[in-house]
Amino acid sequence: MFAVVPDPIPARMKGLNRAEICDANFMEFVQQWRGDPAPTPAPGSPILPGSTLDAQGFAELFESQLISRHLDLMARVLRVQNKVFYTIGSSGHEGNALVARLARHTDPAFLHYRSGGFMAERFRKLPGMDPVMDAALSFAASWDDPASGGRHKVWGSKPLWVLPQTSTIASHLPKALGTALAIESGRRIGHTLPIPEDSVVICSFGDASANHATAQTAFNTAAWAAYQRLPAPILFVCEDNGIGISVKTPDGWIAQSFAHRPGLDYFFADGLDLVEGHAQVERALAHCRQTRRPTFLHLRTTRLMGHAGTDFEIEWRPLPELCAAEASDPLLRSAAIALQSGWMTAAQVLDLYERVRARCFAAAAEADRRPKLTALAEVIAPLAPYSPAAVHAEATRVAADDARAAAFGGEAQLPETQPPRHLAIQINQALHDLMAKYPATLLFGEDVAQKGGVYTVSKGLLKAFGPRRVFNTLLDETMILGMAQGLANLGMLPIPEIQYLAYLHNAADQLRGEACSLQFFSNDQYRNPMLVRIAGLGYQKGFGGHFHNDNSIAALRDIPGLVVGCPSRGDDAAMMLRTLAALATVDGRVAVFLEPIALYMTKDLHAPGDGQWLFPYPAPDQALVLGEGRVYAPEASDLVVFTYGNGVPMSLRAARAIEQQLGWQVRVVDLRWLVPLNAGFIAGQAADAQRVLVVDEGRHSAGVGEGVITALVEAGLGHLPIRRVCGADTYTPLAGAALCVLPSDNAVLNAALALAQDH
């Protein structure tokens, strides 16, 4: 039935690239068709006897396949003219249109880059939408691109519930599963979901990506949920073309790996044949929707034209293998169905083929005329929205009196009526307040529920708000952050906990590549607000080592759009949490709250029993402005010390010794907000300084101190005498040896003495 380009290549094919060969092969196949067609079927009758796919449905699917193919061909032609900027195509994967046809447009979709057929078909779900023009605008990186506003070629659509994904391999699977889990979580807490309660989540990826650690964490968590009978209605669609760029997937590997995996219900579908695949995809989707179980759809595909336009397969892939792949082109099979069924004649197929081609090139020409992003302000506009007045109003809004009283166990127990407390208790009180204020807030992580967290910071929250809003997760930071994104996608406010800063690093891409990029790549159409709590930094006594005394936040400072706050005292912590929750609620931002473990229980500052690091709980209508630091001794100017976290009480103690030994008046500035650093605030505090000391418990390389000094230099204050006290570029050892690599009170004093000697 299929045309096979023989080896060697016929003369007429000489000098053609593989895209041109696929194009010519299709036209030749149709032109050479010989056969007696059946009587033309009625639109509502099966396209072929026994098929579950009717003729009208087939016609629309075939057109969607042709749209996807011609978008690929157009991209290959126009890329060399610098009119198109993306050539990873969908050719050979057009059968994924079946998934779009049989799913709903309200089923959230997280797609990989070979989803042209899916998108073309999904656009039929709502009237007045044009998949060709939308795709052309995205290919051309036009400002008018409705998915990303010209920031990336992404498959995405707000009205069609296709959340834009970048090309990071498999990194979208955890948040897709998180979204599936969030459907049930939202229902259980009475949250009004933006999608129907029986929705399922579609998540597609390639066979090579299925091996990625990030994908495996999603599969494992899906099975973990199924084992506990937690609804997780996700359809994992593995589009198996047998190759990842140039690395072949062993024959049978996907079926062997997934067909018998506990907790994943396996289905196979032939994505190369619309007639065969229709019933198979239909069964998988119906099973997922009805059982609410994680379902694995193994969709057979092939890959045509190489991985991308820069992949010249003929240079490394055997010609017979290329010819065999091109012979299995799903468009050849669809053309055969159209001809065999009598639905179309060869002339009609070719006419449709050329009309779709003309439509794609016309859209590309129009897209090329549309405006492009040309200024930095335009590029970053959706990255980090900030509405100061609205955020402050939301941060200072107080939960209803009865909600607060219920959360704290009565009016007499309200925290503002209690004696001054240390950091851990005030974070706990602030979390009670936030959960009373925001009914759609969920707090989760390892050990946060019954145990109340390793350091009891979440103690009592389970009792106050119940297991539907406070719950333990499996030990997997990647999935914790994926769950957070899923909840946020459906309108809830997640507060995930990462137990230690050192545990974040293997999952940091869920913040960098996924959570913080969504507003940017969707042009602020989609948001996944969250407030991530992370216990970290150094100086734990009697416990520690590298994994519990992690003083490196370089990975966080590098993430565009992220906000990182780090308190040193309890009242600041409570007010900062209110601001961060408001920032997430109002502007959709992703925030990290870095909690210094060594200060959790600290009560004293200068001497045992002085209680000078205990503070009253701030009234619930008080909050901090993003970027606003705390200044101790603001009138002092002999020495200005910039610091944060554990460095604050350390610097205050050192300041007393400096005043005694040098007679200097010392101002200590607690930055509080580490990402982004408030360069204007830093410069303002140093403007009248005689000398500056930066105390950074982070490492010498890539620490916060580098950013502080850069801010001073860029503000024209580089002439000031400046010294930096920071950690060494090493992992933190166990026990007392840790103090050899971290800053100390004496190190701060000695740096001040050195400043005095230098000047």
C-alpha cells in the first residue's frame, strides 16, 4: 500500500533533501494510486467497514495531519530565508491528532514539540480559531503570536487549555501529573475548578524522553498514587518513533518497560493509521476518564525529516532505514484510506494537499510582516509582573475573625496576644494565618503533617486544617515542585516545603525551567503562583555536614522571575510570608522563602538568657514591601554592614565589639530580600558610609555578597573601602569543623580591624 523509495535514490530524487523527498513521495503515491474505491460513505458512517472512525471525523483528522505536515515543510523552506526560527517538526507524529479529537478542549494538555497534528485538531474544538495562522506567528517569533508573544516557538493556547512548554526534555511530566492530582485536591477542599471535575490531563513526550529521570519521577509518583487509590487522571502519551536525535530506542523497550508496570494502565495505539488507532486511543482515554487512574498510551509513530532542520540524517543514518521510515509515513496511509473508502479521489486529495500548502505559506508571509520584539522591556514584560499597591493591599488584608480564631484555637490564642517568640514559632503562626486567609492554600512536603516538620515548624497545621490541606508527600523534591505547579495551574495557592536546601538542587529545574518560565513563555496568560519554603543555610549545632548545612543559594539567584526572601527574625518572617503570598496571589509569582535553620530556636543575641532575639508577632494587617531591608542604627555611618540570615545577629554582636575597640558607630543592614537584590536600597544605605563590610554566609564564589558589591560599584560607590566576609569554596564538614568554613563573629570583627588598618 505504501510507496517505498528504493535504494539507490532514483535520479528524480537526486539533490533533494529529506523534507522534499517526503513531499514528493506523497504526491507520487497519490498520483500512482490504482484501485477501485468503495461507494462514498455518508459523513456519519464508518470511513472503512468496522471502523469506529466516521467519514467526517476522518476528513477533519486528515486535514489536521496535512496542516501539521505543511507547517513543517514551510518551516524548512523559510528557515533558510530567515523568516522562520524553528524547525523541530511533527512529521511522522501526525497521528497524535487522534488524541486531540477524542479528548476535550478543557482537558489540560502538556505537549512536547512534535504536536502539530494535535494542535491542528484541537483548534476545531472552539469556533473562530485558526491553527495555521497561530502556528505561523509562533514560527516567525512575531509579537502577535497568541501563545508566547514571540518569545519562543511553543504549542500553547489559553482558550484550548494547552499550557506552553519549552523543549526541555521530560521536565513537564511532574507538573502535568501535579495538575491531574490537583483536580481531586481541588474537589476535596471545595475549590471551584476552572475545568470540569471529570477532566483528564494529557501529557505527551517521546520514547527517548521516557528514560529521563524527571519522567521517571512522574511515572513513579503516578504509580504511588494509584497504589494508594488516589485519583490521578493523567494520560501519558509516549509517542514512540524509535529514536532520540540519533540514539535509537531498543526495539520493544517502551512496551517492555511500561506494559506491566504496577499502577500504570498500559494501552497501545497505532498512530500511523487513523482507522486502526482511533478505537485504541478512544479506549485509553475512556479508561482514564472513567477510572481516574494514571494511564500510559504507547502511540506508534515515526520520525521524518530528521530531528530538526540542522539534522542531516543522510550523513549518519543508513539510507535503507531512512527509506523505510519514509515508507511508513502516516500521511500515505491516510491518503490510502481517503482513496480506498471512496471519500476522495486522487485529484481531490492532491487539491486539498496543495490548498493546505498555499494556506501555510500565505500565513507565513503574513506572519513575517507582523511586528517582532525589538526592545528589552518588551521581551521581559511578562516575566516578573509586580503590582506594588495591589500586593500591599492583599498582604495587609486580614482573614475573617472567626477563621483566625478557629485556626488558632480561640481568640485568646491569637498570636498577637502572646509573648514574644522565636523564628520557628512565628513562621508557624504566620502559616496558620495564611491558611485561614486563603481557603485554597495547601501545605505539603516530606514529614510536614503528623510530625509537623523536622523542626516542628508546621506543627498543629494538620489538626487545624485537616489532611486535605496539609499532607505528606513521597520523598521526591522534583515531584513536590511538580505538585505545586499543578495545584497552581488550577487556581490554588500551594506552599510546598523542601526539607533542606541541599535537597533542592536535584529538582531546581522545576523552578528554573518550568515554574518561573510559564508566565514568560505564555505571555502572562498562564500563571503558577507558589510559595516554596526551604530550610537551609549553615550553623546547625550538633548536626550538619553538607546536606544539612548548605550555604549555597547560587542556583536560586540565577532564576529569572524568582523572588527569594530570607528572614533573620520571627516578626520579619511573618510579614514577609504575607507579602510573598500576596505576590503569588496578585501577580502569579513564584517565591522561595529561605528559612535559616540555626535561627529557628534562637532566643538570645548577646548573652544567654537576654531574650533579645524574641519578638512580638506583628498584627495581621502588617506586611513588608518587597525589597525593603531592616536597618539597625540607621544614624551610624562609620561602618555599614550588609548581611542577611544568620549574618544579622552575628553582625550585631560584632558591631558591639567594633564600637568598643575602634569607637566606630556601626549600621547593620539586613537585606531580607536576596532575589532580586534591591540595588537602589543598597546604594542608598551606603551613600553616607565611610566604609562598607559585606557579611555573606554563602560561598566566596557566586554568593550574595558578589551582588551587593556589584550594586555598590554600579552606583558609583566603588571608591569606598570595602571588605567581604564569606564562606569558603568548599562543602561543609561535620561537627565543629563546619565553623572553619563559615563566617564568624571574630571574622567580622577582624575584617573591620583590617579596614581600619587599610585606611
